[in-house]
Amino acid sequence: MRFTAAALCLIGMASAAGLTAADNGRLTDAERAYLVEQLEQSKKDVLASIAGLTPAQWTFKAGPDRWSVEQCAEHIVLAEGYIFGGSQKLLETPAVPRPAASNTEMDHKLVTGVEDRSHKLSAPEPLVPAGKFATPEEAAKAFKEARDASIAYAKTTDAELRVHVGPGPAGPIDAYQLLLLMASHSVRHTLQIREVEANPNFPKASASLWK
């Protein structure tokens, strides 16, 4: 599955208004567990990828058109609220019969597709980093606050996430899948951070210290 930048930050409207609501779009135990697992593991990976960086490492760019770790981290934080908000907006649209694509197989394909960095994308304007976080610690704090709220929501929500649906890159996408997309989006850009850190010109850890 290929995903456009718009799909990565989807705020969808229902693709079929006025249809009869499905009997039950609430999460099963397995669906909830999978979402929480994706959110928690990707949280750990994001935080590990930016921990202990020096100023030179934080702002290093492999090229003029490449993002630094600082920019990647800010993009992750911006997208967290944007995509979660999209899922909540989707719940305001009319419930529809549960789509055939709202199943475990498609959930896993969605996760795999978003994390695949062989398809390069451009960030939409609201998610373009602008130097909001001066240090890794500031970015980590903002990300933890947002992600912890997302995890708490995933653990407790009774919303009918599976029957509020919007257009996606390969057919309808439901509000649950949008939350999976949010977790996978942070994985995608954690991989990008690791690519930056693997660059042979990435500054050595002892190059400079925070003042």
C-alpha cells in the first residue's frame, strides 16, 4: 500500500453520509491491545532516538534539503496532535456500516505501509517543522504529554471507532485505523532520525555540550 502525505495526516469526512449505523463499532480486546502496543512501543523508540544528543547532533543536516533530528522530532510532535484530532473529527461524522476493510489484515497492512520509507513524501504545511524545540528534552516532554494522552484514550475509549469512516489511500479508513496511522507515522520518522544519526558526518557525541 502506498500513502500520500495527505493520507498520513488525514482528517476525513465520512464517505457515505446517511447510511444506517452498524450495530457495534467498538473495539474488541484484541484491537485495543494492538493499538496500545503500537502506541507504547513507538513512544519508546521515539524517545530513545533523541535521548542524549548534543547541540551539534540535534541540528545536523546531511544536506540542505534534508531534515535534522530536530526537525524530524518536531514533525512527530506536530503530527501527533494533528492526526489524533483527525480521528476525533471523524467521530463527529455519521456512523456507517462497518467497511470490509476494517479488519485485522488491513490494520496490519496499514501499519506496514506507513512505516515503509522507500516511498518518500512531503509534509503538508501544518506539519512542517519551524524550530519549535530548542533541545531534545523540550521535544521529548511535548511528545510524551501528547502520546500519554493518546495511550490513555486507547486504553479506555468506548467510542465506535470502526464505524466512523473517511476516504483513505486504498479505500475507506476508520477512526481506529487513523490512530494506528498516528503510531506508525512516528515509527516512520524515528527511522528517519536513525538514518540521520547513521550518516558518516554525524557529529561525535563529545563534539559539544549543552550550555
